[in-house]
Amino acid sequence: MSGIITLAKEGLFGALGGVVGDKVESLLNMGLYKGLQPTFRDLIANTFDSITDSDSDEVLGISPDGITDIINKFIDTTVLASTIIDKEIAGELFGEMVQEGVSNAIQTSLGGALQTMLNVKRGSFAGMQDYNRDFAGLVEDSNKSALGFLSAGVGLNLIATAGDLVIGGNEELEQRYRFHMNQVENILTQINTHSLGAIANSVVSVHTVVSRWILLPIELAMVYAETLRRVAEEHLARINELADSLEAIKKYYEIEDEHGNPLLPENVATIEVLKIKAEVEATQQTYNSFVSILDTIYSETVDLIMDSLDSTNLSAINTAYLTIIDEMINLLNSINSPDTSVRDNLANHLQQLLRHVAGYREFTSTNVRIT
């Protein structure tokens, strides 16, 4: 049916001539498309269904038989659609899809093989523009003539080449100094950890010792007062006992018997009172002697503590701390000291490379400078 329609259209259009035939063909295609539009919609749907309904494969996704069926279906649809709509449109809609799929597959297989072979045998593609920036990391240890050839092959003028070389040089320096600064930061971290840690521990230790020295006289005074209180209480208790004894002697002396005589004779009472007086004086003497000894011990101990505090060389400790801090500052200053030798050496190598580029351009000299 599609062949008959095609032959009829070609015969009619040939008879009508080029311009008129094209107009008539367009009108006829429009009429066929409008009349057969439901069929055309089914045709499109069935064509794409051939992909989803194709035979599957675990590895390929679509089996070889399924691929063949899809290609045949798209070709059939292209031929059939060209009888209803313009053949170029039909070819673009369906034939081009198959062609693109096959073309992409061949590009990565047959095309890839050809590209590999010719690139190896006769590769002539110039270097990429970004290559110039990469040369800064190679220029110090590589052949300047070879790098110059590669740089010249990029195709930039000398000023643009110099600009890319400078950008690459700056990136190379930044990378080198970044590694250097990471190492320096690690070292400084260790220095800070150990130095400041030692200082902090020493400060805590000194603070503990000084606090102990300050509190020790107070603690000593408390011990002194407590000891004195206990001694006084013991002697006071003894005095109270003697007072009670004296009061008893008095009561016995005041009591009279049936003849009016004291129950305790006067001479006996006198002897007992003298005994109590001797004991009171002995107790008082013992107390005064003990207090005197305690005062002496307390005073000597306080003097010893104060002498020890005065003899401690706290200024030496402070000087040691300041010395450590000064050394850390000196280290930081030495790290921060500018060193342009690395930069100047790299700039000199890049300038030599630029001269080789100029030489390949047949310049005997160049005014372009890399600094």
C-alpha cells in the first residue's frame, strides 16, 4: 500500500513540475497526515514500544536479537511514515535515531580504534592552553628546549605565554609554601603544647607552694591556740579541784564538836592549807613554764617559715618563663623572615623557558620579562 502511494505521488508530482509539484506534495502530505493521524499516532507508539518490549539481556540490557528487531522496526516506520509525511521529516524522526545509536557505538569501537592508531603513528595535536601553567612545576628539573617546544606549540603570543607562566609560577610557590607552612604549624603546635604546658604546670606548682607558705603560719597559729587552750583547761581543772579541797578544809574547821572545839584542829587545818597553796603555786609555775616553751617553739617555727619564703628565688622562676617566651618569639620571627631566593630562582627558570619559546618563533631576543 505504501509503495503504491509513493509511486502515485512521484508520478503526479513529476507531471506537474518542480514548484507546483512541491506545493501539491505538501498539500497531499497534509491531507494524508490529517486523515491518517490516529494511525500515525499508533505507529509512533508501536515504534517506541519496540524498545521497551524488546528481548532483554542481563549484561547488555537489550539482547542482540532485540537490537536487530528495534532497528528493523524503526526502518519499517521510517519507510511507512515517509508515505504519510515528508520523507525528510520521517527520516529525522525515526531513521536518525537509529543512525545516532549505531554511530555512537561505532565511534567508541571502530572510531576509537582508528583514533588510537593515527594518534600514535601521526599525532599532531597542539598542547592545551593550560599546559603553560603546569610547566612552572617542571621547569627547574626539565629540559628547557623540550618544554619550550611544548609551550610554543600551545600557540599563545609571548605576552600571553609569559602571563600563563607567571600564574603557574605563583601556584607552584603557593603549593610549596603551603606545605612549608603546614610543617611550621605542626612544629609550633608542638612548641606551644610543651612550652606553655610546662609553664602552666610550673605556675600551678609555684601557686601551690606559695599558697601553702601563706597558709602555714595560720595553721601553726591555730595549732598553738588549740594546744594552749588544752593546757589551760587541764590546769584550770586542777585549780578547781584545789579550791574545792580548800573549801572543804574551811567547812571542817568551822564545825565544832560537843565541847565547842573545831572538828579540824587549827594546826592541822593550817598544814592542809599550806599544802594546797604549794600545789597551786606548782600548778601555776608548770603552766607558765609550758606556755613559755610553747611560745618559743611557735615563734621559732614562724621565723623559719618566713626565712624559707624569703630565700625562695621566685624572680629566677619568672626569668625562666620570660626566657622561654623570648625564644618562642625569636622562632616566630625567624619563620616570618622573607626569603625571596626560591621565588627568584623559579622566575629565572621561567625566563629561560620563555627565551626558548621566542627562539622557536625565530626571535633573537625578547623584551618580555618574568620577574
